[in-house]
Amino acid sequence: MFAAAVLSKYVVIVHAPVLALAVALRRPRLLVFALLPCLLLLGEYVHRHWADLKMLYEHQIKGAHAKNSTRLQILTIAAFYAGPLLLLTLGSVVMVIKRLGLTWRALRVHALLLALALPLVAVHVRSADMVSMYKHMVYPVAMLAPLGAWLLHRLSRRHLAAPLVVCAALTALGFWQTGRMERAFPDFTAMLAHLRPKLGPTTTILSEEGYVFRYAFGGGKVGGNFYEMTWFDNDGDNQRTPQDVIDAVWDGKPDYVMVHGQIMPGLAGKLREGVLPHQYRKVFEQPYVLSDVMTRLRHGKVELWKRNGAYKGQYPL
């Protein structure tokens, strides 16, 4: 089950040391039987997909998720999402100690869940990357929630009003945080509506945001000729560099190019200033203002460029 969880979301692997330690302390004889199947499954996957995983690390982890914040800012973000539940968790620890004393048996569940809440915060503090932090905070929140709920349950036996007020405050905070998350991405609705009637089976799009076109048009009558700038290989040398994108756009390879300046702001700036006007004309532009949930670049424009005339080179891209 843990191997399946890791394959569903790679970052879950950071919880492995905590879980292995828990097994080692609780059932030491089962440690090998717990770890071996998991290691074999993940090892086989890594062996099978090593080249792709290496490329993912080079372009995504070292590129899109490179250092973009200070450690203090990362801790502030963690406190913003997990802080309220952490306070409830610490309150539950205090209540347990008052009732049962400072014993391992009384606090072992608290210790395990608190330990499981720490790894992803530590990873982001270490990398100073805020881009995916908002969604990764679901893990510490999920670990702390049972302990916070236990405290509210115990308090409700004495006074119902206080837990209800806390739940209402947490609900209001959750709605506010969700609204900020929903404003963390540029809105592509109008751009997609403009583009939809113009797409055909052979239409090609090179985009700074590759997934939006796959989600909007994939699987329909439109072809799957959607390429993302972070994973584009123009000359077939398997390097996938920004120069590949610049060369393809200069030659006019894709029918459309979409930029918004959030994922590759430096490259988007170069394309807008001197590369796109060579073969393309701008057919759509929409300014946006974002929340600071996952970016420091809160202002920009969604731009769609269309090639002038037909491409004179060879397909496919």
C-alpha cells in the first residue's frame, strides 16, 4: 500500500523513515517483511523508468521547483495552513499529560502522528520551494486532524459552545484559504473558448502550461499535438532546453504558442520580446492578478500567438 501511495505521489516517500521506525519499534521482527516488498516494487519502477525520472528531476525539481523563497517564508506558509490544527494537537497533548501523565503509552499515537506531519514541512524548508507547498500541506493537516478532533470531542463533553466556535472558525479559514488557492492560477477559460472553434485534428500548440490543453481538448476530435515548453525537444537530442523552444518558435513550427510567464518567466519574456513576432501574431491577450499562494509573480498576461501562414518545414514537431 505504501508503494502504491508513492507511485501515486512521489513525494510521499519522505514518510518512509518515520513508518520504518514505527515498525522497528513496534514489531521489529516484521521490519524486513514490511520493507522488502515495498523496496522491490519501487526498485523495479525506478529501474524501468530511470531515464524519465532523471529527466523529471533535471527539469522539474531543479527547474520549476528551484529555490524561490526563504526558509522563514516557508515556515510562515506552513503555519498558515497547519498552524491552527497544530495548536489543537498541542492542546490534546497537554490534556493527555494532565489525565494520564507523561508516559509513552499515553502519548505514542500523538508522537507518531506528529512525526508523520513533519517530513513534508522539512522538505520544503530544506528546498525553500513554495510552488507545490500549498497542496503538500494536506499531509500534515491530515495527520494532525485526528488529534485536533479528539481535543474538540473531549472539550464538547464539558462545554459545547467552545468546540463549535473553533469548528466555525476553522471552516471560515478553510473557505478563505480555498478561495486564495483558486486564484493562484491564471484563468484560461476565455483563451480556451477563443481557441476551441479553431482547432482541428492536426493543430499543434506549444505552451508554457502544457496540461491545460490536454485537460480541455484531450480525447476529443482534436488531435493530441500539445507540447509544453518545459519538456520540448526540438532537435531530437533528448536535452529539452529553452533553446529548443526558441529555435522551434523562430522557425514557426507550432500553429499556436501560449505563454503566461508563471512557469518559465525568463523564457516567456524572451519569446515575447524578440522571437514570437518573427513568425507569429498575437490573437488573444488577457491580464491576470493572482494570489501569492504559489508565486511571487502575481501580475501578468495570458497570451495566445498564431503563426502567420503555413509552416514550411516538416511534421511532426
